[in-house]
Amino acid sequence: MKPHLLIFAIFCASCTSSPTTPEAQASDMLRKSRSLLVDERYDAARDSILSMRRRYPTALQARAQGILLLDSIEMLAARDSMGSATGEEWKRLSVKAQFFERKLQEDIKKLQK
């Protein structure tokens, strides 16, 4: 292979490869989790974040955002479940949704400091 073709091939491969830093890779997983959340696929979104946290322990910014996203997932999942719940189950889900809403607000405050 001619040297300039080899350099071009390496350049093309590097453009299509996945992000190289743990933070960038973890951020990609967060984007996937957010997309799953929008589609109301709460279990898959939760699993994606937990996987990201295990795979990229040094991606501190993404992990912090993951905590906020997990709180949002729990809060929205509880609220969605409230629609079909009654009695004690509804009360339990209401308390859970309120808890995660307050936790989310506190986590946001901590990150802003």
C-alpha cells in the first residue's frame, strides 16, 4: 500500500472510531440513557447508567450526571406507575416520586457548588 493511502486509511478509521477518553465514552452512554428515558424505557435507561458507572469509574463528570439522571428515571417511573395504582400502592409511589424529586433538587444544588 502506498504511504499516502495508508495515512488516509488511518485518518478515516480514526474519524469513525468511538471516543477515546473514558469521559467521552461515558457521555455517549448517558446520551443513550436519556434517549431511553424519553422513550419511557426506564429499566433499560437505568441499566445503561449503572453499566456506565461500572465501566468508566474515572469519568467523574459523567458519573455525576448519571446520578441526576438516575433520580429522574426513578421519579418519572414512579409517577407513570401511579396512573394505574390504587390505595396503598398509589401512596407508596407518591412518596417515592416526591423523595426522588427532592433528591434531584439537592443533587443539582451540590453540583452547582
